[in-house]
Amino acid sequence: MPDQPAPPGPPRWVKILATLTLTVLLLVLAVKLLSGGQHGPMRHFSPPATEDHP
């Protein structure tokens, strides 16, 4: 039984896009982990009042 040729791999643009996507995701994750938890959309809102004012 002769060896069958391997099917062609993914195109170059797919490999490049996958590499860029993974790199961007890792950078975003690193920034989120290293910047602390003080960033995000809710940081601009004041905390709810805990005291009752007469």
C-alpha cells in the first residue's frame, strides 16, 4: 500500500491571523492582570449611599 500524501495545511493568511489574534488576546489578558482591578466602566459611578439622610 503506497503512502498517501498528507493533505495541505492551512493557508498562510490563516496562520498569520491566528497568530495575531492569539497575541492580541494574550496582551489584553496581561494588561488586565497587571493593571489591577481599578479600571472598567463602573469606576466612573459613585458607590451607592449607605447612610439614610433625614
